[in-house]
Amino acid sequence: MVNRLVRIIIFMVLLLGFCMTSAYALKHNYDPALLADMYRNPKNYIALGGAGTGLSLYMDKNSINVHEYNPPYYVIAFRQVSFCVHPSVENNGQWVEDAESNIERYYYDFDNKKMYWEHEYLYPIEKIEWEYIDPQKSDSTSGSRAMFAAGEIAFFLAYNMNFYGNPKSYFMQEYSKRGDWVNFGTKT
């Protein structure tokens, strides 16, 4: 009886581990081809910042796409890449690099110098809203710094002019000083 109980417990633990690993793999859609492209073409990936947890965010500068051109209103989309170094369950805890991407959209009111980020809510109901990005508060977290930099850089890449007149985000200021972007693999 005890032997059977031990086998059931071991089976349940293994099943739980499998379910947790599968859920993690489904939630994170890592793309090995994207990671290879980042190493092959680092100048295509502009640094936006990170989350302070080993996660770094980049903009694929070749993905800039103007969705709405209706001066003084603009909507710009681009592919944002999340790059992460983490221990791998599949490789016995060895550290691996992963990259995944998603599409980000920004709305700009040029006359009022207001920038908004498209925010998707999934709970309790699925909806999309434009969230105002306050330049005065954009330095409060590493995530808000990256979000602010992304919107400012996207506008610059689409129209070759700074949305605010003068660079406000760290990465736009670095571009102004250096004449080049802080790219994937660049030491700042």
C-alpha cells in the first residue's frame, strides 16, 4: 500500500512539473531565428532599456510602420524584441539566451506634444486603450523608461524629427551625442 502511494505521489509531482513547463513554453514564444538575426545584424536592433531582471528590450528599426498619417495625429507600429538570459530547464540549468517579439503601437498628438501607448487589457474583459505617457513621470521605472524611449525613437525613425523638439529619453539623448544608436551588443 505504501509503495503504491509513493508511486502515485511521484507521478503527480512529475505531472505537475510537466504541466508547469508546458504552460511556460506556451506563454513564451521564443524565436531562435530572431536571436540569430540579432547577432548577425545588431545595428537593426535599437536598445530601449530593460527591466532590471536580465530582460532587455530592443526595437527592430526595419519594422517601423506608419498606421495613420493624419497630421497632427499619427499612429506608428514596430516590432519590439525582448531579449533574455536565463537558466534553462531543458539544459540542466545552463544559462541560455532567448528572444521573442511583439508589435507595439503608439499614438501621437503632435500639436499638444502628447504620446500614447496602446495597452491591451485581458482581464476581466478584453479591451484596448491608449495610455498617456507623461514625459515628467517616464523615469519612474525601467519599464516606463523603455516605453517612453520606444515612442520617441519610433517617431524619429518614421519622420526624421524629434517629437518633443529636443530629445527627452536617455536613448534619444545618446543618439544626439553619438550620432548613432545604442544597438544590440553595444556597451553603454
